[in-house]
Amino acid sequence: MNRKAAVLFFCAVAAACARPAPVSDRRSTVEPGIEVLLEQPRVTLGDRRAGLLTHAAGITRDLVSSVDAMKAKPEIRLTALFSPEHGIRGSAAAGEQVQGGRDPATGLPIHSLYGKTKKPTPEMMAEVDVLIVDLQDIGSRSYTYISTLYYALEAAAEQKKRVVVCDRPNPMGGLVVDGPVLDPAFRSFIGVAAIPVVHGMTIGELAWLFNAEFHIGCDLQVIPMRGWRRSMLFRETGLFWVPPSPHIPTPETPLFYPITGLIGEMGTLSEGVGTPMPFHLVGAPWMDGRALQAALPPLTGVAFRPLTVKPFYFRYVGAEVHGVQIYVTDPRRYRPVETAVHLLAQVRRLWPAEFQWHPAGKPDQLKNVDSAWGTDRIRAMIAAGRPAEDVIKSWQSDLRSFRRVRQKYIMY
């Protein structure tokens, strides 16, 4: 090869390397259930009219929304869309009611399942024979998408409709199971079924469990993923991450949500919402991060560092918040709910005068706290000064029972 040819060759190679690969060249390890369905939709759907329950995180490996991907298939009779919390395209804030209407991109009607009703009505389902569910869950009981799934299964059973759940990865993996099993007396939309705070299941596995263990009896089919393993964290799947809600910006955030989301329900401690680190910290203006770090015992799979932040919205706006930032060092062995108990027990012990379970004048906030934990027992034990180890021991029997039930529905 002469010098000129060599120069041209290496320039060409450099240019090719500099160009970003097209999205279609991205190689993911895991194929989500929606893509398995789209390969041969008539095998699953036949000529039936289909509704789609999905959101912004319902995408293919090429970043095409499930709505658009299904609409592009002429053999699929897509007749209606159903929206969970945050809306079909992901624009609504946490707790904000979602309005129904019509999807501007497809012209399809949108039925809100986070507004006047959280359960599909007969009127909503009138033009639907089969309801397809494609939702990206985050692995925690209080995240409302699995409650929406539960009510969808119930409605379909009552109305003699079929449900097809397209499975997606649990971003926490499928190994960690932790926290108290919901006491039915504390059932709510952030805890619709008697499962633990962290269940270690995919949304498809949960669909099977809900349908059988809670005697829903829906005509149910789950489309499994290809290539997913229980030990996988989300980044190991090769899939793109689209935030399923505004404060779950990265695929690591779900690891922190069950630690501090429970604490944030109190309304008196910051969990990091309003900072660049939602759910990564615990703090308050009156706390001392170094003192809290020193008081916490060694805990498997987590580490802490003192920090000071100034939230720019939400709780304690503009104030200096002192506390600890949490690091998950071993996401396959850590125990997020146990970590939350240790944090609360030490904060209460160190600052008994400042520690409050609800903001002043808002005793109704206790309902949110107990609903998130799925029981009032945890709050009562911590308030009584019981050691964290005793609190954690209180849910182990129920957790063992759940593990035995869970095993029947494990698909991977």
C-alpha cells in the first residue's frame, strides 16, 4: 500500500469510527416482550381489537414507542390507548390527575386510568377485545404501575376480556426481596396486593401471581422477554432507559427508591427530590451528616457519606439540607428496606426533638406513611425506640411465606 493510499485508508477508518452508529445497530442482550409480540402479532392477537396500556417508557430497542410500533403494523387492530400515572407520553407529574382525550400522533382515544377512575370501565373497554400491557415497572410495591396492572386484570376478568402482558426487566434485577408484606388493612393504590415492599419480580411474573393468588381469574397471557436473567441490572440488558416517571431519571434510581421513598412519605425528611439526586439521600436542615454516618452500623451492600445540598424545588426549597448520600455498592445483596429502618432509627435517636412522622398540622400524612410501609407496625416500633434489628425481624416470617408463593411464578 503506497503512502497516499494508506493515508486515505486510515482517514476512512477514522471517519467511520467517528460517526455514531445508527440506533438499529445497537446490540442489546435482552429483547422485551413487546418486540416478541410484534414479530408475529396474529399468533397472539388474531383479528381481535386491541387496546394498549403503556407509557413513555414502553419502547422498542430502536426507541420506537410501543404505541407507534403497534400502529405501524397493519395486521394489528389497535383501537384504544390506556394511560397510567404520568400519562401516555410521560408528561404528568407525580400524583397529578391524567386527562383522557385523543393521542395527537395516532388519533386514537386515550382512556385515563389515573383520573376519575383507576380501573378500566365497560365504556372504556367497549371497543377492545384484548388489552395489551407494556409498562416499565421499577420493582417496588408503592410504584403505581403494578396497581394499575392489578385493576386492569380485575376489569378484564369482570368484562370477559383477555389481557396480554409484554414483560420487561425489573431494573433492580430479580434477586432482592425485602420489607414487610402488605397488611390488607392498609391496602391503597400504592399497595394494592399483599406482597413485600421489594418483590424481586418482573411485571409479567407479578401478573401471573396477582391473577392466581388473589383469585382474579382473568384470561391472561404473558409474553416473556428473551435473554433476561434474574441477576441482571438494567444497564446489563443493553436496553435504552426512558424514565418511567420524572424522578426516576436513571436505571440506578430504582435501587434507591425503596430506601428513601418510604422515608419521604413522612414529609419531614428530604429524600433528594428537588436536587440532582432524587432518592439518593436522607437529610433535613437540622441534621448533622457526619453524626448520622458515624451512628449507622455497617450494612451489607450500602455506604454513606455526609453531604449538604440546597433543594431548588419541592421540600426545603432554598434551605441547606444536611444528611447522608447513599451508595449502593452491591445491588444483588443489599437490603433496601432494612437500610431504611436503620436510617429512621438513628435519625430518631440522634434528634428526638426534631424528628416527626408528619409535618406540623398535617396528621393525615400518617396515612401515607403507613400505606407506603403497608402496615403501622413499623412506625409504632421505631416510635417506641425498638432496635432496628427487632423491627426487621418482625416481617421475616411473612417474607419467607411470600418467597415460597413467589417461586411458583418465576419465569426466568
